[in-house]
Amino acid sequence: MKEPVEYRIEHLRQRLAAADIAELGVRVDLRGDTVVLSGTVATPECRATVRQIAEAELEGVPLLTDVVVGHTDPPEHVEVLR
């Protein structure tokens, strides 16, 4: 028998914090019977890794991913202050 979903969510939070990506900017919430991942990560690869870890930890639990990739590129133009 699998652990209750709340315990599995906590295991997921621990794995995300301890993983090579050390992703602390991702929230994990239970909404009804669905687990929702939200937040901002640095790269598309990081987002994919977060999703893979969540799918492995929460197998069989409905999962919604609302994780976006933040842009850290420098501005393309100079800001004019007046």
C-alpha cells in the first residue's frame, strides 16, 4: 500500500531541495485530488527534471505542472531614464 498523498508530497519537496537542481522555487500544493507544481525555474531542462521527479514520486496521482522558465538574459535595449 502506498503512503498517503500528503506524505508523498513531502517526499517530493525533499527530493526537489536535495536534487542536483536544488530547486526551491517550485511550490507543491494539493488541490482536491490533484497535485499542482508551480513556480519559476532557470532552464527548460530544469523544468523537465522537476516534472520527472514529481512523476516518479507521485505515480498514480493526478499532476498539473504550471512551472515557467524565468528569463535571465540581459535586456536587448538601453533603458532611458528621464
